[in-house]
Amino acid sequence: MIKKLRIQNFKAWKDTSAFDLKPITLFFGSNSSGKSSLIHFLLMMKLTAESSNREAVFQTGGPESPLDLGNFSDLLYRRDVKSALEFALDWVPLEARYFPNPPKNLKPGNKVLRLESRTRFHGKAESATPTVEHLSYSAENVSGKRIFVRMNHKAGDTYSAEAVPVSLEVNGPGKPVISDPPIKCYGFPDSFTVRFKNADYVRALNLAVEQLASRIFYLGPIRKRPSRLYHWSESRINSVGYEGEMTIGALLANANRKFSGSAKAPATPMHQHVAEALKAMGLIHSLKVEALNTGLRLYEVKVKISEAAAEVNLPDVGFGLSQLLPVLVQCYAAPANAILLIEQPELHLHPKAQARLANVLANVIRSFENGKRRNIQLIIETHSEHLLRRIQRLIAEDKLSHAEVACYNVSQEKSCAQLEPLKVTDQGYIENWPKDFFGDSMAEAVAHRQAALKKRATTPPGKTSSGGARTHG
């Protein structure tokens, strides 16, 4: 799970300052305020870690990618090529084999690893290239002190290296200096373990980032339109794809997995959880996937809107259902310890369904598989007030803990993105509700009332302004 993040000089962000991420993290804000960039940064880290290009500091995507952030200069705040893109990322790795003697050195129960990286243009202006000038990993030991290993860019093409509390032992004569730059934005180069006798553990640090990247799943704001027929090659997949294009394949591939709400509660199949969630949201009565031709591996999705309604194909029902289905399937198809980045899960949904989506999200982060907590983390960009209101209610009803939720409002001030944590109490109240957070509903009501009174005052008795009989609202 990602615990904390800080980003500097990225897109609309001069500095986010360090902010917490919880099992459910929600970003709100107006259009083009910068909230999507926070999710895109994490997606960029995933693409970078999974890229075969070890020399590119960041993979920023392109036309065939879920992301297209442009060149490194396009990443920089206000495209200031003299600034440095910096970040600090805290997360809990699945394994504790980083740093020397981790069980002894690391703080028990809090094995949080921190990666810090700083990149800027180096060289002559006409040929400058992005260069990682600082890379470090650190963690807190039993005495509360941070242990770390790091490398810093020096004059020319060399890097100094340092580690605490176990100092680096140089192979051969000379100072603790290496000439190879970091791999991508996070990796110690292979020469690091050659130069220093006791630095083999940095390979595990590099691997920890790549394992984190493999646990990140992204679903974009526009999902693929539904089809009448789906092909599934019977491959084992746990992703619905960046646009939900593999939703039905993921549903079929994970058909044998069962989930429950507690370690001892009876477990039910994945497709049942998805169907029940859709039914609870008032969108369907039933949903099933049928094989049309097993030899060609063709399938169709059949839906009944109500018990008395006829069974129809998925494209024949409201668009909101096809946009929501990838969200629900991804929540259950993801493996344990997955981190789901989802943009606008409420797209095309009725307000009632948006509110009930919050119940599904709460169930997902508390779900169990094979008697073990799945530990799913949801990082969501949304415009839905109804989703937030239901989250508040679930906290008040003790169906969700306020410690499990982080909410942020993103706004713009002088063309600079600002991140404001919303203070959610254990009763679900927000103590610092931002001005015009979801528009100004009270001002709208007052303006409506004033306009209605003015119109009534200038309308002859017994008539409306259009000449018809007067009605009262």
C-alpha cells in the first residue's frame, strides 16, 4: 500500500507537500485543477518501471499508451526547464529483504520504504538531457532513526555514494564514487554492486519498486463501449485494461475466485459479487455471461433490468451500466495488495447509483479471499458529491472508519494547483468544507427564490408569465 507521496514541479504542481494515501483516497476539484495529474504521476511510475528502456528516466506514454504526457520539459511546472522534478514515495513492500539485516534494523510492524528522486536537465541547452541528480532509499529503524543508501550527482558524469548505518565498503582503491547514472528514476546501476562489497541489497530496492508497479492497475475516465460479442482466449488476467476492454475476459478468468466480507463469513463467487453490486445500485435484476461458441471462445453478456423484463444484450441497456462494469470487475479481479487508480468511476450514473457505489468501494477494501484480507487500495479522481455524502454516512454508521479514508480538494490559485486535505471526523463530518466545493447550492436556491418572487410580483393574478394557469412549487 502507498502510504505517502510528495511531488514537486510536476505539471500544475509546484509542490503538493507530503500527503497521506489511505485504503480509499478521493481527489475532488474543478476541471483542469490538477487532480488527474496526481493519478497520472503514479501511472507514469508504473509505465517507467515496466518499460524495457533502462536509460529513459521517465516513460511518459504516447498515442498508443493510456498516458501521453509529452517530453520531460512538458512534465515540468510551467515548463521551467531550470527546475527539477522531485518526488518522495512511501509504501509498504510485500517483502522485507531490503537493507542489511532487515528484521533487526527495521521498525517492527512499520516496514515503510521511502524512495526519493530528483531529476533535472543537465548539459548545454541545445543538447541537455534529463539526469537523475539524487536517488535515495530509506526506512525507519527500531530506534526511530532513518537508515538509507543514496547516490548524488557530482561535477561531470560521476556520482558520490553513501549508506547509513552500514557504510559502503569500496572494492579496490579510491573514494565511494561511481560513473554510471541511476537506472530510470529509481534504480541503482549494476556497477553499484560491483563498486561496493556490501551493496547487494540495492538490487532488492530496485525490485521493490518494480513489484509496486506490478500491483498498480489503472482504469481511465472513458471506458470502451459495450459489444454484442466478446472473445476470451482463456488466458489468466487480472486487469480489465486501461479502457475496460478486457472486462469480460477478466470476469471469466476469475470465475473460480471467491470473496467474503470477513475471514469466517461464507465466500461467494466473483460474478455474484459483481451482479449483487449492480443490483444493489438499482441498475439490473440479473447479469450473466453465456458461451455462444466454445470452440471460437465467443461470449455474450445478458442483462435483465427487472424481474419482469426481457433478457437483453449488454449494448441494449443504459450506457452507465457498461461504464460501471469495468470498475466493479477490476475491484474484484485485482490480486491481493493491488492499488487501483480509477478516474471518474461514477461516469454516466444516476445520483442514487453514485451514492451506492460508495458501499461497494467500502466492501472492496474490507473484502477477504481464502480467509485473508485482500488489502486493496483505491485511489480515485471523482466529481461526485453523492459518492462523498455516502462515504460520510458510512463512517457515521461505523461501516467504514474515517482512518480508512483520505479526501482532498484540488483547486487553482494563480495558475498553481493547491491540495487541501478535508478533515473528516469519526462521525463523518467534514470540518473544513471548501467554499464552492460542489458549486454553491445555497446561492442557487436563494437566486431561484428571488427570481421566482420577482416574476410572481410582475405577473397578473391567476396567470403565469407564459399566460397559463399559475402553479405553486
